[in-house]
Amino acid sequence: MIAIIGSGSWATALAKVASKSFSPVHWWVREPEIVNSLQNFGHNALYLSSVEFCKNEIEVSSDLKSVIANAEILLFVVPAAFLQASLEGITIEDLKGKKICSAIKGIVPETNQIVADYFNSVFQVPYSDICVVSGPSHAEEVAQERLTYLTVASRNNDLAQEIAEKIECRFVKTSFSCDIHGIEYGAVLKNIYAMAAGICKGLGLGDNFIAVLIANAMQEMELFLKTAYPIGRSLLRSAYLGDLLVTAYSQHSRNRTFGNMIGAGYSVKSAQLEMKMIAEGYYAANCMKKISKEYGVNMPIVNAVYNILYLNKPADREIAYLSDLFS
């Protein structure tokens, strides 16, 4: 049995995917209005409301302990910024023996850890029971059953393969990897880089410059991963480059949209209020600023986005400084 933990667009899309292999899908939802709409009408009233579920496909509850107890595989799809608060009251014993699967593309801000490390250190879940789902995958397109490729990463190859096989369906193709840290950090960084692309767009810069920005972002990502987690990997694979490209260029990208608003002159607070959705890159910029310093890695693009979002430095000046560094 599988449980979906979260209620947003990506959680809804993954619940649809999971329902192809699991019946029913246990689903933890915090918001009473979403619980009501799913139980009575078979759709999420706030996110991806066009997706319809049959009543026998899902078991919806706002009782997290109960949902966790009823499933062997726990697929977490809450924003990283709210993960710790969502797990309040959950104990090490509650998660003992569970397979933890994260589709979260962010860093837990309270501990400055990627999700796999957070579950390992805080809840003592062994890495052999942890996997990560990532890749270029906008929830809107998955909900529309447009062809999507996902990668499942774990130190446990058997677990990665098992989860990959169970979430594969007609419109979702899967592969598996052992690079759990590289894929998680890649997903964190691509949100920051997509925000940088949006800032450039908001400033009136064109596709030519943004392409150079993304090329340099890939070099920056590679430098960080080689320093922090030096294993053999190709960043040309879809879980790295593909995820960066779709987030940096797609109209569905909330991180690009957020950055575009900042570049156009919105304050951070006004952009957050208008978005009404979480842009993980905002929190990630603060976390990665600290992490890059710990590893002694110079990351100019991360620094520029941090300076704009947290130090209120003029976006045009920060991007102009970056342009002088690019080759």
C-alpha cells in the first residue's frame, strides 16, 4: 500500500499516477475543503481540479498517523519549507520499517538538509529505505497524461527499481539511479537557477542571455556536486539537465514566474502573495548560500539570487555583475 503525503498540484498528479498501480491510495490532506471535495466529489477543489478520482481509488484523511500506519510506502509531496511542521507529532517509531519516498524538490530550512538526509538523521530511517523521485515533470502535464520521464534514486538499487516499476504507466516512463544526493541537490539548484532566469526575463533580457545563464548554471551545479558528492555522474541526463531546462523555460514553472515578478519590480512579499503557491527556489537560495560556504564552493548565480531576494540588492546590478563573469 502507498500513502501520498501532501495536497498540492504535484501531490494530486502523483496520486493519479499511483492509482494506476495501487488501490486504494491512502492520501493525507491537511485542508478540510480539499478533504471534503475529494471524499464527496472525487477531485481536489484547490489544485488540478480537472483531475477526477473514483471513490475506490483513494482513501483521504487529515489524520497523518493513521495514513502512515496504513501504508508501507510513504510518498512525501509537501513543500520542503513545511515538511517539519507537517511531521509534528510523528515519531521515529511511526516511520520504523516504512519505505520513505520523496518527491520534494527543496531543502528543509530548519535543519538545512535535503529530504533524504533529514529523514535519516531526524527519524533514523536508513538510507536503504529512502528514495527520491525527480526529473522534468510539471504537475499540469502529468495530470493531462502527457509523456513524462521520472528518475527514482536510492542507495538501495532494489528499492529504486521497485518504486520505478510501480509508478511507471502509459504516460510516465521511469529509470533508476544510485545518485540520491546528486539528484536531490540538482533539483534544489535548478529551482534557484530557474528563478534567476525569471529575473532576467523580468528585467527585459532575452533568450540569448538566458541561454548563457543556464549554461553557466550547469557548470556551477557540476562544480558543487563534484566538490560535495564526488561520484561518477553525467549531468546531461534528464534528472539533472532536463529538470533544469523545463523549470527554467516552461510557462508552468512557478520558480521562473516568481523570478519574473521580482525582475519586473515586485517585492518578495508581494510576489509571494500574488503567487499563492510555494516557489521552492526562494527558500533554497538561503539554504544553498550557507551550504556552498560550508563546502567552500563559489556559486555566483546562487549568490546573486540570494542577494536579490534576501539583501534587497538591485536585480539589474546583480545580473550585470554575473554577465561580466560569464564566458
